[in-house]
Amino acid sequence: MPTCHHCHTICENGTAATLTWVHEREPDGQVRWLCPDCARRHLRDIEARLPAGWQ
């Protein structure tokens, strides 16, 4: 099950809320998931394609 990379919330598969989760693929191929709250909070970083370690 996807887990948020920032807050560690676990996604409940099979619900409509699953559609609001964001996934991003790092250059090394690792997939990271973000819950809707963290995705909104980090939208600027996502759009700027800043590396995950910048924080």
C-alpha cells in the first residue's frame, strides 16, 4: 500500500480518495507517494522538481 513520504499516512486502496494521491519517480527509479495534504503543502517543490532532500 502506498504510504506518504512526508507524513507516513497509509493510503486506503480501493477508495475514491486514492485518486487524490500523488506519486513521483526519483531519478534512481524509486517511487514516492504523497497524500493530498502533503501534495498541496509541497506543490511548489513538486512543480519546481526540487530533489526530495532539499528540505
